[in-house]
Amino acid sequence: MKKLIVLPLVLCLISVGRSRLYGAEAAIEVVTNGIYASGEVVNYRVGHMPYYVVVTYRFTPPNTNVNTSVFQHGPLPAIFFMPTNSFCGWVRLRDSQGDEIPLLKRQINSPSAYPASYDLREMAIVLNRLVGTGPPLPYAIGGEVAHSSFSLNDYFKPEKPGKYQLTVWPMMYKRTNDGSGICYRIDLPPVTIPIDYSNIPSDADLGR
């Protein structure tokens, strides 16, 4: 059986030299039982991905995380994992009037991607069949601070410039300590991120 892979780099770690697109204040954190989450939009100035969302997770007692490996690889087994689609959780974008912007990829908000629990070994077998030679999923989350990121342009297409509000409902899974591969979902409070769509990228810019 193929093994799941560790995620310190797959989750797109933030590098130095980034710049925020909206506001200079620090991102506001939410917390559930020692796990903190925050979100912001950063500008990597690479290609046509100016609206890049980064959700940051910070682990503290009683849910301290470590640099981990999965199953029998490395000294420590992974504790925390991403949802089955390896996305950060449900997302919603609204304009200044409160109207919701349609999702381009509705499957990321599908309840089936975020079950109440899953077995790592069963998920590895099922998802490896689906992705073929691609990476096995879901990914493990390693380190006391971890990041999940995505380009907003891949999931929303607002028609008008203006101020928008992105809400992310972060979810992750924690492995039980009984030696099994059972993981239970942890729901964090919603993270709200202001988005300034002053210059909406065109389809040509995005290669659509």
C-alpha cells in the first residue's frame, strides 16, 4: 500500500518578501481547544495570482503538533491531517451588498469531502485509485505552525470591482492515540478575510 505523505511543503509555506493586498493590520486569529487559525491575502507577484489566500494554523497545548511522518516512516507518527480533498474547508465570498459570489468549483464545499471521521488506511486505498500516479491524499499537517493556501481566482469570478468578504470555515482531522488510523474532524470557528477587488484580473490574465 502506498503511504500518505507529510505536508510541510505541500501546503505552500509562506516565504519572505510577500506583501499584503488589503490592510496592514495583523490577521485576526480564532481558536478551538488550543488550535489557532487565521487568514490573509498575500501577493507573491508571480504570474497572474495576485489574490492568494493563506490560512495559517498554530498548534498549542493541549493540541501541540510536531514535525511528523506518517505510519512507519520517521520517529513520530502524524497527528493532524487535512480533509479528504486536502482543501482548508468550506469557503464563501460575498460582495459589499452581502450577495454571495458563485463558486467555480463547488466540490470543495461538498459535505462528502468533510466526513465526521475517516480511516487513514481506507482513505489511502480509495484516493490512490482516484488520483492514479498523483500524490496520495489526504495530506498530513506537520509542525507547530502550518499553512494551507489557494488562489482565489481559481474558485471565484467577481464581476465588479469593490470590497468583498471571504469567509473560510477551517477543518482538519486529528488521529486517535490508540494506534489505529481513525481521524476525527475538528471544526474551527470561521475566519473572515477582507478582499479588495480594485483590479479584477481578466480571463486572459488568468489563462482562462
